[in-house]
Amino acid sequence: MQSPAQRLRELLNGADFLTMPCCFDALSARLIEQAGFPLTFMSGFAVSATLLAKPDTGLISYGEMVSHGQAICAAVSIPVIGDGDTGNGNPANVQRTVYGYARAGFAGIMLEDQVSPKRCGHTHGKEVVERAEALQRIQAAVDARDQGAEILIMARTDARATRGMREALWRMQAFADLGADILFLEAPRDADEMRTFCRQIPGPKLANMLEEGLTPLLPPAELESIGYKIAAYPLTLLNSAVFAMRVALQNLQQGCTPRDRVNFATIREIVGFSEYDDLLSGYTRRFPSSE
């Protein structure tokens, strides 16, 4: 049986462009899989919002992310990439984070070059570490992978916002030279910058398609033609869930049964009640009560 990392590498080596809705819990991950998408990403922003109702500013801990991610990975068979933020400290911390995510079942881990505590990549106030520290993080992650952590490394830079496109491209090339498996230049401002990134830097690249973010929302076919391999949609499901819950709450306030909803039978099917019942029935048949 292939490991999650092997399945992810197979997808990266395949011919298909990868559309990747991002999840925030086991249920959203299962819905992504059931819809036929080949992979997903555990969004740190979405997890912080749903687990803590707090912003993505480094408030959620390593332990919380690993525990949450383990439940997500156990709920699906498709590869899951986990948001590893800054790696939680120095190179030793980065390696512990990489090994922990691999043990949790993640196929890949994203690590970025922001100053800790980090911020959402499409908000003001973020800063990146100096080149040496950024390189140390990615080298430590690659070393952990090469020394036995069964996981792929996605290297991200946020340097475009604070140090310009030239510095962001330098870091992307340096991360590629160190052996990162996937490259992620956060928040290019227009399609020309996206083309420059894809033209100049080798390896599989990810486009972050955040609604009302700093990067233009381009259709998958155009992203593929530019040179991207993956299109990530970090908040699409969370946005949709919040909208639907607010509508349902408004209906209840008005004394109405919420409309446009799935029924109880559908929820039972999604969470696997039939498999649960079949499992219990099988044990009852094998060991019937003699009383």
C-alpha cells in the first residue's frame, strides 16, 4: 500500500492539474474526497477560525494542529498537506514538527519564512526572517524528510509583500535548490508576477486562490497554462459554511425551519452510520447472546 507521501508525489508527477479545496476538520475533508478531489490541505487560518474562533496569528499550538490533523488524515484516503507555519522555532523544532506531521498521517507539510508569530499571508503587518534563517528552516525540513520522515516539503515565501518580487524569487530558487518538493510564492499581485515565478523557478508550484485576497482569482485552466501545478482554495469551504449557518440561524430566528439544507439521512451517510451498524451487527452474529 502506498503511503500518503507516495500518493502525493504520484499526483505531482502526473499530467493532471490539481484543484485543491482546503479543509478545516475531518467532515470538510471527507466532503472534499467524496466530491472527487484528489487531495486537500489543512488550512491553518481555517483551523484557527473553527477551533479557536481566533485569527491566524500564531495562536494555535503545534500540539493542537497535530491532533486536529491526525483526525483529518484518518477520515480520508486522499493525501492531506498540513500547514506547518514557521516550523515552531529553530531547526530542531522544525524537524520535530516535520516528524510529528508525518506520524499524524500528512502527505506534505507547508513551511514558511515569516517571523513568528506569523500572520495570514494576505493581511498587513507580516514580516519575513532573514535569508539565513529561512534557508535553515527549509534545510532542516528536507533533512528530516531524507532521514526518514515520510512526507513532502512545501516551501513558502512571504517576501513579496515586504521585500519585493526579486527577493521572493531568490528565496523560491534557493528553496528549490535545497530540495523542496513544492514551491509557494504567497500573494503575487498580478498575472505577470505569477508568470515570472512559474517561468523562472523549476518544480511544482502552488497558486493560492483566496477570494478577495491580493492575488487575482484565475480559472484553473489559466493557472495551468501559466505553469502552476496546484490551485489551493484556502477559505472557500469555510466561507460557504459560515454563509449557510448564518442563513439557517436567520431562518430559526424568524420561526422557520431552515431551507436549502441536506437531510438527516445524508448526514448519516457522510459520517458512515451504515458501516458502523454493519460492524456491530457482524460481531452480534458472531457472538450472539445466550441469555
